[in-house]
Amino acid sequence: MNPFFYKLYPAAVVLLEMESAEAMQKLLERFKDCPRVINIFKTIGGYNLIALVVAENQDILESISVEKCSLRSSAGIRRSEFYPIGDIYFTLFLPIREHLTHKEKHIAPCNVDCKPCTQYLNGKCVGCPVTIHYKGTL
């Protein structure tokens, strides 16, 4: 098995309706190196993007659904939906991207500093896994 497959819960599906192709491109660029964004799918329909995100626990999932590091906090979003995933029926493993193990940056790939974040300071989020501030177990 690939060493970068971890059993992680919780996870969520994020639906995003972008205002423009330019806004979509900026969001994709902002989150291309985010360790919690497993996949982003471009779609045709009411929502232009669907993302699969993971977190170490429920508090962190809540943080990444509403804080500055959230996909939903990006400019150019008309509307969004956030659906936490319950049971996974066909596989318990989600592919985590390799750069998750590099804890050397001060600022997260989405350009957010975890250190002053209220959720981080209150112990409800362990920070971004690629930063020196990360306090999690990955």
C-alpha cells in the first residue's frame, strides 16, 4: 500500500459556485498545495467545483469549513455548500498528497498564517500540516 494513504476522518464534500473562470483559476491556484484538499473536480451545472477535504478531527473540519483557510472563504464564490461525510462504504482510505510530511513553512499554501487564528489559539485546530506551527499527528 502507498505510504501516503491514511485512514482519516472526518472528511467533507464542498460544493462551490464560482462567479467567473478567473475566480475559479485563482481558487485552484490558492489551494493546489493544500494538504487537506484531496481532490477538486470541475463540473458542469449549478456548482462549478466540487472538492473533497479531510481533517484530523471534527473541530478541525469545522475550522476549515469557515475560517480564512477555507475553500469557502475565497473571493469570487457566489454560493457554497459544505457536506461532512458520514460512512465511507467502498474504501476507508483516502489518498493524502505526499507534501503533507514537509513541516517547514511559516505560512500555509493558501497564504493563511495559522498562528493568530482563533481556532488554532483555542486548541480547536492543529494548524496546517505543512507549517512549522502544526501540532497534529500526521
